[in-house]
Amino acid sequence: MRVLFAGSPAIAVPAFETLCFMEGIELAGVLTNPDSPRGRHGAPQPTETGEAAARISQMFEGQGRAAIPVLKPQKLDAHLREQVSALKPDLLVSFAYGRIFGPKFLALFPLGGINVHPSLLPKYRGPTPIQAAIINRDTVTGITVQTLAPEMDSGDIFAQEHLQLTGAETTGVLGEIMAQKAAVILPALLKNIASGTVQPTPQNHSEASYCSLITRADGLIGWNRSAAEIEARIRAFNPWPLSWTIHNGRELLILKAAVKQGGVYQSGGKAGMVLGIDKQDGILVQTGEGVLVVTELQYQAKKALLWRDFLNGARDFTGSQLG
């Protein structure tokens, strides 16, 4: 079975690498986003999936095998459809590609297309399901493989796996777990699709919920939220866009924090006030409900510091107002 893999960020790489070396699967090519400026100098760089394709192609060529065709279109237009058609793929496998496939494009694949989505569909359809699960402090999330359908993330379900959450995951950590789970789920499923021995199950559309794109502005901490809400958002926005506030006119990143346990810290201060320190835990900040214990901070353009080291260089921090 010839497969065209569509993916861009790092979360898609383990699944892509698995398909490259899977018996019974021939990788027809890779569809990924165009190179974009990255790094200090802003030079155009390929996506993480594009980098993986280049690395594996180099390995294949060293073994006398053909390189993997890589397509980086600006648009999913007629020209791209001609390129894809020439690759003669049977199935489209998509994971975090980030674009909607139209009916003309999907018609190029005799076996249709499947998509990996890191949530328990129909919950959290949309582009940020990992962040949504963390922000909402869910105790369980998961990963779903569904058919590609005209409406976003509404396809029939081929496979689904649950994952218990500890309440300490960041988006970066949970993304790595989902990446590895996708690499494990896909091989058996693709064998079953090739043999025609699996049938997908329709979603219950009445139970659908949605998540939306996250912008850098979402990282601004609203200190009137509860400490539990703020702590969850700090984890959800790590590694991007990170949670931030303002201190004395300077942007300050809050990288790690926890909810103060063991009773309510009596302060009388308003939300965002730095109350003091807990010698064992960290810097105490009043929120709209409860106290947040901040353990790692970073001024913009400075390096990240643990709370004790940060206070050595910011002696006026206690008693100040954030936000």
C-alpha cells in the first residue's frame, strides 16, 4: 500500500518515521508546510517533518534506495493535485498538517484518508486539543484516528486510546506522549485498512466540543482567575506562547508554578500582588481565588531562573503588583 504522509510539526515525526520503515507500506511521499523563518537569523528552515524526511532520504540514498519525494506547497491547488497524482498513492495519512483537504484532493486516494487527532473525539475538535485538555484540567484524554471528512475532525473513528492525566503535564510533555502513541497505533491499523478487515464507527456529533487557535495574547495572565486556572494555563502554554505578565513595565514570563496548599494564605492583597515567599516552595502571588506559588521565572531577553536566584536580582519584587 502506497501512503502519502501529511504532517509538519515535531508531534508528527515519530509516526512518519515508523511508516518509513514499516513492512508492507511504501511511502509515496511527504506533504508538509513550506519552509519558514526560524532561529536567531530568521533563515528559512524546513518543518520538523521536512527535516526528518531529508534525514531519512539521505540514509536511503546511502543504501542505494530512492529519496522520499517531499512536497511543500503554498496552496492545495490543481498543480499540487497533479504532483500527488503522479506519486500514485493509495491512502493519505495526516497528522498535524494544519490545512483542510478538499474533495478534489481526497479523490486522489483510492482508500481515502485518515487523520490522527490527539483527543477523544468528538471532544475537542479543532487545532489545540492538547492545550484544551490541560486548561480544562481533564483527568483523562486520548488519541483518535478518524477518516478525513469535509467537516473538521468529524470523520468516523477507526481507533481510539485513552490516557490518564496526572495534572502535571505541559503541552510539550503531553505532545511527546501523543507522538509516540500515534507511532504505535498506526502500523496495525494500516495493515487492517490494506486488508479491508476494519470498519470505522461514526462519531456522536451531538457530543462534539471545539477548541480554537491560540495566540501569543492568550499567554497574558489574568490574575483575577483562580490559582488552579492560572497554573493549568501555565502548563498548557508551555512551550508556546508561554504565560507572561508585566512587572515594573517589563515583560515577565512565569514558567513554572503550583497552587498553594495547606490552607489559605491571609494577605488582603489584590489579585496579582506578590505576597512574599514560602521558604520551601517559592514566591507567593495572590490570585482571584487562592495563592499561586511561582518557582521559575524569566524576564524577557534574560535567562530563566529558579525563584531564589530570581529574587537575588529583583529585591523589590515582594510587595509589587503584577499585571
